[in-house]
Amino acid sequence: MSLPRRAFLAGAAGLSACATLPEPAACTAATGHPAIWVVERSWHTEIGIPAAAMGSFATVFPGAAALMFGFGKRNFMISPARGFAEWLAGPFPGPAVMQVTALNVLPPEAFDAPMIALPATSAALEGLVAALWRSFAPGPQGEPVFLNLVQGSAFYEAARGYSLAYTCNAWTAEMLTAAGFPVHAEPAMLPGAVMRQLLPLAGTCRPRGPVNPARSAAA
């Protein structure tokens, strides 16, 4: 299977739904390097893990330090809405995609966006990775089905469709639940609803901003 080997850092974040929430402690050297990061990017949330945790999938992105995963409606993620009618159709059910962005640094060094770092035991990471794999629709040999490369992110067919009951943020909540975190999905879930549930968890910390937000993933 021939898959693209590049991804990029899209650094800008939109309005933050959790900007007024109580701040968790800042991550410090004593905190170590949490294995799971949740990044809020405007209306969308993504989950980041060390690239090596994804096993064979990481070989698609040689040199990557971390992989970011997201879920969304296919026509919105791969091609922007071209008219008012398409924007109105956005909330309606439809095919979905998995978005994968590779970074050559860890997420705290890459994104200038609201982010929460979660402590991850080996069991938590194992549960999350298994759920991530299940999120991809399998091809003939069980491999993820590649669709397109858009602005540096690789897109694959998702195993489940998009709907108001299962949005990008509900998907994030489901993945975190699989990792063992007490996060509950809600219909038409917004990013702040995810982040609020993470803030009080033991071991949660807020990474510092990037030293060089222009650094991006391997080609």
C-alpha cells in the first residue's frame, strides 16, 4: 500500500470554548512527558500520542515524534463547503473520515492552542490505541483506507459515519473513555464539554506554549 509520508503543523487556533475554565497546573519537568494530549482547535478536538505507540502505522510517517488524530464529516474535512446550502447541510449525517497529522516534535512544542496533557499508564495507552485502530474502516488487507492528503494531513475512511449524535468531539470523548478516563459523550458536543471533563482529573496539566510553533512534521 502506498501512503503519503508527510504532514504539517496547522498552528492557528480559533476561539476557545474552555478559555474561561479553571486552569490546571502547568506541566513541569517533574510532571514528565504525558503520553496523551488533547488539543482544542476552534470547534474541533484532536488527540495526540507518541508516534511509536501506533506500531506499524507509524512507519507511514518516518521521523514523526507524535501523531494527531481527529474525526469529522468527510465533505467538510476534505473539501470546504462551497456554498450556503452546503453549510446548512453540515450538521446532517454523512460519511466520515479520520484525520492524521504527523509532527516532528511533541504537541506542546508544536501547537499554540488550548491543550491538556493527560497522564497515561501503559493500560490507558493500549486502550486508546486499540480504539484508534477501530476508528479506521479496514481495507482488503485490514489496512486503513487512504483517501486524500489535504494541507499536510492524511485522511482515511472512518469506520463510523458522522451525525449530530456522533461528532468530532463525541469521538474524542469515546477515545478517552477507551483509555480509561471518565469522559462522557453528549449529542452535538462542543470542544469545551470535552475539556471541562478533563480539567479536574488527577495528573492533568497544561503544557506551556511552543518554543517554535513553526516547527512541523516530517516529510
